[in-house]
Amino acid sequence: MAWNELPTKPRRDHLTGPGQPATARLRLFDAFRLESANGSITVPANEQRLLAYLGLHKHAPRSVVAGTLWPDVTEEHAHGSLRTALWRLRRARHRTVRTDGDTLYLADGVSVDVDDLTRAALRLTGPAHEAGDATPPPGLLEGGELLPGWDEEWISFERERLRQLRLHALESLSERLIGRGCYALALEAALKCVAIEPLRESAHCALVAVHLAENNVVEAIRHYEAFRRLLREELGLEPSARFAGMFPHRAKDGRRTPAPLLSAPGTHDRPS
């Protein structure tokens, strides 16, 4: 479906009312995609940037949007480019942007994958999290970088914010799954965290904690030593005392024998 396909009946400014399902899906992880029930919707570059900005911020004054998306031109030119982008989006079958005076909003009927990740991550890391089933929240284990290849400053900030949020959520998810005895899923979450940031010590702690919870001491030690070598090669550093403390040592015939703990440093038992 083309972005400029004309509608067959009059449109309302709001696509959906309260409680109604979304009619379009904006995906910003891995690559920009706008989808409807009938398939992908092609969106030109300037309109992609506008939708991505509103997908991340939900609403903003026209002047802020124009100045952010077109920073290297005059104010008049930036506002002209914004008006053109809005005109093109209004011609599409699916209304994706609405206006209220000087403020632009993402239309009510457009859902965003970033919101799914944010909600899942905040549920996992927040104090009010309640134990549910052992299924990882959608969007947390899959999905990659926010809009890779986009080098605007406003994207870089959001990219790092979401990366950090995902990392903390994956570590928390792994810990909670250990508490419920779901070791395979806990391992999956920890491995995803390590894959995103290979030098993140807390991610490796989460992975070691899964091995120790299963009494797989050899695998836990092997992974700790592999991380130790990596840290030395890349940064010339040693793992922290807290990480090493997951293997309390006691002297025996001049050798050190690990007596592993069952949780990562700084974690505590939670009711399942």
C-alpha cells in the first residue's frame, strides 16, 4: 500500500476511541516500518523522521519539531519542510499525525514498538512488579537497535536510553526467572544481555547466577574466567570483587576451591 493512497471515505482526526485497537503499527527497532492490517505502508524519508520523532515523544510543538528535524536550514525553511511533510501524511489512508493548535501528536490509532519495550522494562525493574507467568514480556528478548544508521542527535540519546533500559530489564528478568526455577528462560535473558553489551559485568553476573542456580559450577567458573580474560584484553582490568565474591574461596592445600553462591551480587530472593 502506498503512503499517498487516497481514502475511500472521510477521515476523523482520531483514528480510534478509548479501548479500541490500534489501526497502524509503527516499528522503530531494527528499521523504520509502518504497518497496517493490509501490510507495510511506504513512507518517504522526511515523513519517516517526523513519525519517528512523534513515536518517541508522542507530542511536541511545531517549532520544536521543525528545529529538531531540520536544524541546518532557516526557521522559515524548516517550517516549510514540516508543513510539506504533514500535508503528505494527511493524504495517506491511515491518519498517523493529528494537531491541536500549535502542537503535533502521534494519532491515537498508531501503536509503537518502543512503548511495548518501555512498559515491559519498567514493570520488570519497578518496585511494584508482581510475579506472573514465566514468559518473557514481548519485545524484550527480540528486537535490536533503535533506527540503526540514523545519526541525528535526538536519535542517539533515545537509542542509548532504550539500550540501558533493556539491559536492566533483561538482568531483572533473568533474576526473577531463576527464582521461579525457569532456568532455560533465565539463561536466554542473560545471554541476550551479554550479546548486547559484551563488557557489561552485571550481565555476566546474571549469566553466572543461572549456572550456579542449576549447580553447574564448572560452567559458571568457565564463563567467569572467559569474562576475566576478555576484560584484561580489552580494558586491562580485573572483574570486581563483587563478581569474584560469587565464588567464595577457602584455602586448601595451597589451592583455591570455589564454593558458589546461588544469586548474583546485589540480588535478593523474591516470592514467586
